[in-house]
Amino acid sequence: MDGGFDAYLDAGCPEKPVDVQKAIAVMAKLSPVEYDQAREAFAKEHKIRLTTLDAEVEKLRPYEDRRTDGNSDFEEVEPWEQPVNGSDLLHTLVTTIERFCVLPDHAAPLIAAWIVHAWAHDAADISPVLAFTSPEKRCGKSTAMAVVHALSPKAEIAANITAAVLFRLIEKHKPTLLIDEADTFLEERIEMRGMINGGHNRQLAFVWRCEGDDHEPKRFNVWAPKAVAMIGNLPDTLEDRALVVQLKRKEGSETVERMRASRVAELLPVRRMLARWVADNEIALANADPDMPESLNDRAQDNARCLCAIADAAGGDWPQSIRAALVGMAAARAGDEPKSKGVMLLTDIADILDRWKGDRIKSNDLVAELVAIDDGPWAVWKGGEPITTRMIASLLKPYGVRPQQDRAYRFYAVGDLRGAVGRYTS
């Protein structure tokens, strides 16, 4: 036997064990280093697979790896002794958030409702990502994330986390995942973005990966509340699934308290109140079908559903306040949302159609109209050259608009163009 198995013998089994389960119980008492030294020899000796041994040992290990900062991924929060008033709880959250953060209009109530959503996560079907963005450094993103960390359940700050760690962390601990400095790595990691995007919808929040020595396919759950902070704009697909709070540097006249580590323990009573209110209202939240503001688009309504359910359950002025905040934030961001190339094209086509006569427009005429737009991108679309009829056809194809042809020329039906404009630019 090798030195690893000797470590196992020294740990308490001086003779070859007859009862494998008792021997595994001894293995579970080893330190991580001792276990790594002993596991291969033990598995070989008892003719069991390493993956089976690891799973059995994990079941028997004591759940002792707890931090002492008061809000780790292992924290067990004891619910508040008395019933908690939901309206008062949301007011407390808003006040707490504004103690430490300088925020744009409408943001604090939505952050407060999102924190409640993190506690009531399994009562929802859609989980919007809470996103803090800024144009530059020192705009308060890390402070905002620290406040969310101090108020959320099982919160874990994960800077520069890998996709492999992410899905295992969620599967095992069901944390509130806080991804700071996402601009340093998220843009280039397609797998990571896909996993975060997939975790938006509870029904689809799974990934398949090969696991163990036999590379067996295993399904991992990626359903967990997530918040990100980054400089610049979110990737388009993530932005569509997010409540975006755009932060700015505070002015000299704006003062807030510093968010120190000691505040985490100080805010434990608020976390206990959150745990109690959610425990008392989880069934009502799971069965809720709240009315949505009609001015929000379909995806924005999906993102808002869990927040409106929380507001309705909390009562007081919150049903109106949360809906007004959702509408106000959407209106404030309406001009800032980046447009895809196709939507850019349809937007300019809409202006052309406003003055167009007839039920068709030649492909060449459409090129000429686009290129003539002052300060538009179409005159230098690719390599400094104007957009072509082929490029236009390629951009319009995903929207169900295709050029037609008669004996003389290729053209677009104005009705087809208007239909796409109406669907995708409003």
C-alpha cells in the first residue's frame, strides 16, 4: 500500500476493516489533505469507484465549514420571533440601502424588492438579474454589491469565477451569487453568459456536464438569484434579463455612510425579518398572478412579475410604488438601450416609409435612401463602403422580410416592412 493508505490506517483503522460503511465513516473524519492521500488506495482496496467513495464521504462529513462574518454561504438565519409587516420591512430595506448608496431615481425600491425576491426565490418562475453598471470606476458598484451581500441569503461574492465553479456552487449551496467586476471576464466567456441567461427561467435553469471518473452526464441546477456589477454595458442577452441600475459618481454634496464589514453582523436582525416574512408569505407569492404595467414590454413584464407579487403581498403603498418605479426606470433607460443592427435598420426604414408613396420600394432605391441619411452609418457600413442590397437582405431576413422580384427589378413590399417596423421598433 502507498503512503496515502498508510495515512488512512494511522487515522483509526489499524486492521483491514470488514464493514466498508464503518471504514468510510473513518475516512469522513480525515482532513481534506489526508483524505486526498488515502482515497485512491482505499477505493482500490475495497473495489469501489472514486466517485462513489467521494459521494458517501460527503454525506458523512460534518457541516462545519462556517464563517464568522455573519453572512456566509453557510449561514443559517433564524427567522424573527414575531410576524413581520411587509410594508414596514420594505421601508426598512430602502432606508438601509440609501444609508450607504447614492442611487438614481426609482432604484432603491426595486433593489429592496429584489432582495426580498432573493429570499423568496423558489416562489418565482422568472428571476431577473440585478445589475449595477457604471461608465467609469469609483461609481459605487462595489458598495452596492456589499449592501446586497449583507442583506441577501447565503450571499457569495464571486469575482472572476469560472463556469465550472459556478454551476457546482449553485447546485450544492443555492447561494445568492454576486458577480463583481464582471467586465473583466464576462464578455469573452460565452459559457458563463449562457449559464447566467439560462438561470433566468426556472423551467430552463439546468446545464448538462460530464462528471466523475467515468464522465457520466449529469444535470446541474443553475436556478439561483444573481447580481452582477461591471463597467460599461451588459451583453445584450443579459441586459434583456436584468434590472439595470446605472450608477454615477457621487457629487460633493451627496453624503452616505461607509459600508464596513462590521455592518454585516449589524444587519442580522433585518435578515431575520426577511426570513420570517418570506416564510409566512411564500405560498401566497408562489400562487400570485399580479397585474403588470402595460407600458412595459413582454420581457420587462416577466422580470417585474416577482417584484410586483412581493409589493402586493407587502401591501401599504408598495403595489403602486413598485409599479411606478418599474415604469420610471424603464422610461429612463429607453434611450440608452443599445440597438441591434437589424433594429437600427428598421428604425431608419420607418422614417423612409413615413414619406414613401406606393406599395413597394426597389432594393436599389432603399439603398439610396439609407445612404442619404445625414450622420447615418449606411454610407460607410463596411470597410468605409456603403451598404449593399445583399447586406440589407441579410439584415432583414431574421425579421421575416425578404426581397421579391418581378421581371424588371427586386423590391420590398411596403406592407412587409411596416409589419417588421411595428413589431420590433415600438
